[in-house]
Amino acid sequence: MKRLFFCLLLLVAGAAALAGENGYAQMEDLLARGLYNSAALVAGPALVEKMPDDRYAWYLNTLALFLSGDEREARAAADRMLQLGPPEADSPGEARLLGLLLAAEGRPAAAVPLLERAFAETGGYAEAMDLAQAAWQAGQLEEAAEAFRTAAATARGEREPWPWLNLGRLLLHAGDLDGAEEALLRSIEVYEAADVGTSLPSPAYVEAFYRLGQLEEERYAAGGGSEHLEQAQNSYRNALTGDPNHAPSRKALERLAENNRP
């Protein structure tokens, strides 16, 4: 589940002015450096013991627990946080964190309104992606598709292939093959426009070709001509060009070769 959400460290943005004088600094530093276990097991308990009635201290503790993968303890800490009255004006991110926790607990429909609020507050790429994923998980496909498009239109999203890839996956699942093809090709285009050729291709780039292969196979199964099988094979080969170890594409090519032997 954790991989479905993006840039959770943005949840601590805006709190820097609070650091230092009130004891938040160590937790914020550990979270910023990705030392989630240290934050969750050592600094977090110490902070809430020192400041048991401080909502922001419990927020940081909840965040550390969630990021460390301890959802049960994160829920307990979140419930304690919610008992401490309304959130502080300069403590953004609570709605997002609570939404992510609900989604991780298998309650995506309850998460959607909170993630909508988080996106309304920030207009950020990561918040839009979180909302899209939760809405998709909840079966709210139109809302999810719109959120993926919104994420793609943000400043960061204009350089990211993921919103278009996920939109393509969603539409492919829904049976909208033309819409899926448009989104997947857009994902490839965005990646290629931003690629500087200094690293291996993004997994999103590889998967976009793989999904195009699946799409063409579905067109063939629906009565399309043999050209769709050829296009499917080409797409799988393109995926393997990006990642020679991409097992799904390799297996798809082997299956097509086996099923279409003369």
C-alpha cells in the first residue's frame, strides 16, 4: 500500500518555524532524513512523553509510526491526537495523514473526503495522487480519473509519467481502450521529454509499453485483425528494451509465440 502514495515527507512542510524551541526539531530532522524507525521507536515516544497534551507532537509521532509501517500503533497515536482538540493553524497535513491511514486500513471511501481536503489546501502533486489512488481503491473511478488528470497538470506532474500511466491502467481496467491508449502514450511522451539519458528508464516508462501490449491483445480478442497482435508484440519488445529483465513482457511474448505457432 505504501508504494501507492507519494512524497509523504511533504506532510511535515510548514512546520520548520516551530522547530528548536519546543522540541519538534529532532523528530522533524529524523523524518526528513528518512530515519523512520528511530523517529517511531525513540524520538517519538520521548516527544509525546515530554509534551503529552501537544497535538502537533502526537501528529509527528503518528507520522513516524505510519512511515515505519506500524499502522496499528499509528492508529492509536492518531486517536490520541484527535482527542486534543482542533489542529493547530500551522500544523498542515493532518487530513492527508488521516486519509492515508484510513486507506492503508482498507477504508478508502472514508479516506477520500480527507484527501480531497488535503489537496484543496495544497494543490500539490502528491496530494492529488493520493486522492486518485484512494478513489480508485474505493471504486470511485470517475473521481480517480479526474484526480490523476489533476495531478498531471501540476508543476511537478507535467514532468512525471506516473499520473498518465495510472490513468491508462484505470481506463484499461474499465474497458476504455481508446482512452487508455491516449493516456499511456502521453505517459511515454512525458517521460521522453524529461529524460536526460543519465539513468535507466523509469519503471513507469517500461510499464506503459507493457500496458499498451495488453491493450492491443484486448483489441485482438474483441475481433481485431492480426495487426493488433503484431502491435502487442512490438510493445512488449519496447518494454524489454527499457528493462531486459521485465518478466511480464517476456512471458507475454513467450505466450504469444506459443499460441500463434503455425
